Amino acid sequence: MPPHVAVGGTDVVPGKLLDTIGPDKSAVVKSQVNDRGFLWSAKDEPHATRRKLIMKAHPEVTKLCGHCPKTKYKVLASVIMQYIIAYNLRNVSFPVLLLFTYFVSGSINHMMTLAIHELAHNLGFPPKYRSFNRYLAIFGNFSMGIPAAVSFKRYHLEHHKYQGEDDVDMDIPSEFEGWFFTTRPTKAIWVMLQPFFYSLRPLAIKPKQPGMWEYINFAAVGLSNAAVYYYCGGNGLFYLCCGTLIGMGIHPVAGHFIAEHYVLNPGLETMSYYGPLNWLTYNVGYHNEHHDFPNIPGSRLHLLRAMAPEFYDTLPQYGSWSEVIFDYITRKDIDPFSRIKRTTMTDDEKTELQRRELKAHLAS
């Protein structure tokens, strides 16, 4: 017989953990557009449940929580490297510029988006220096050329706490996206334009009142862009800004946007990837692990998986983000509607949530 693991006071056979916290069999299509629609779940998001089970079975995982001291050095080195490369590309031909923009800037700037993601969870500095996470995120935003760090944090933390919640989780595509981008050519366009949908969707569907830090973020990145243009010319600015946009579109590292929560496998609203591109992306591929324990930095998520293999190794996983992009575009059964949604809050509760979020943000 296989060994048993005590989970929450109950003996659970590791091979059956997938049945306990695996595919959401309650997720069904309700409202339909062109015979397609979002999957609606009757269950709560899965990560809080698995977190409780893991903490009871492996209380030592709490030792993995806390900041990663290496993050600040990675961000500093990446931004400086981007400035140096931008300067050296100021007089090159457009084909050379385009190659560097796709392969180098696309990769490094995507890495910076995930550094900002780490810092949104306050994982760059110890608690007494918590505000430094915001400063470093804005600095990391310089090489991207597009201000996003402060606004991203506000929406992203809601995505974690209210995953799939209708009208709260802005990571989920709009009805329009599901209705329009249904064919292979239009889905390819959707993937290419993903940075625009990812950044503009929240502003269109659920705009948040900006505070002082949004304006500081915009001004700081604007000044950086002006300096880049002055010293590196149009080539340098193209390298940085377009590297961000291309790196979030049809680019190998951008496959994680789809891999994380799009339902390419029935009932699984979060999936992990354990391949080599995690080295460039702060281990964001360990996405079940990240959502289960968002206060563990990416540099230690592999240790969480090693501590609790019966919870993670039994779950389906991706082997290639490029393959995920290819499958998303070519499979007829997958489109922007391939997400799980749920309704666990009343309209009044959602309104109160936004009121409290704005109050906390303006006071920070």
C-alpha cells in the first residue's frame, strides 16, 4: 500500500490528493456567446484549501516565507544592463535593433515585469523596510519604458485574494475578448496584443482612482524615457518600450500568461510549469505553489514543492510555455472564455472592497 499522509486530521493517500483538491468538476458554461462562455464554478478558489492542508501536513513550510535578499541586486543589474545595451544600439540598423529588441529586451523586460510582481507581494525587503518594495518596483519599471508598477499591485493582490471572482478579478478577459477572438488568426492577434489587454482591461472595466504614487510612477518613468531618448536616441527608446510589448506577446516567456489560469485541461484553473524559463521569470512557473503561498518568494518556491511533493507532483503540469501558446492559438476549444469564474460576493461587498482598497491605497 502507498504511504499515508495526515492532512487536516484525516489520512489521505497521496495518489488520491488530486481527487481532493484537483480538477473542479463543478465548473460549467452558463451564459453563452457564439456557443462559448466562461466556466462558472460552484466552489471557492482552490488555493486557500490546499494551503490549509499543506500547513497541517508540513508546518515547516512557513520557514520559507519572507523576503529574498537577492531581488534588489537582480533588479539593479537588469536595469543597468538595459540602459547600457540601449546606448550601444543607438546607431545600429533596424534589423539588428529588432533582433535585440525581441530576444534580449523582450526577455529582460519580461523579467522586470515579474520582478515587479515579486515586489507587489513585498518580497524584496524585510517588513521594517516594506515601503522599499514600492521604490524598487518603480525603479525596475524604468527599463520597461511603460509605467505600470503601482497600478499593477492594486489589481494583482485582488486577483490573488479573489481569484475568479466576477467583476473583481481583472486577470480574466472581458466578454468582448471572448466573443471576438475565437478563430486561429484572431487568437494569434489576441496573443500579440496581450500586453494591451492585460494593462488596459482593468482601466476599462474596473478603473481605480489613482493616488500620489501612480503619478510618481508615471513621472519617474517619463523622466527615464526622456533621458534614454536624449542619450540613446529613438533606437534606445524603441529597444526598451517595444521590448516590453513584444516580450509580453508572442514570446516564449509570455506563455506563462496563458499557462497560469487558462483552462487547457478540464477543471484546472491554475497549472504550474517547472522548465528552464523559470530562471528568467522569478520561478513564476511554480504557479500553484505561488498562489498557495504568495508570501514565499520565487527563489524558494521549488523548496515548497520539494517539501510537499504529494500535493504538487500529482497535479498535471506544463512542459513548455511555447507549446502552451501554440495550443491556445490552434485548439478550437480554447479561447479567452477558457477561464473559471465564480460569484461569492454580493454587489455591496464588492463596493465595500473597492472603498477599503482605495482608502488604504491613498493612505499608503
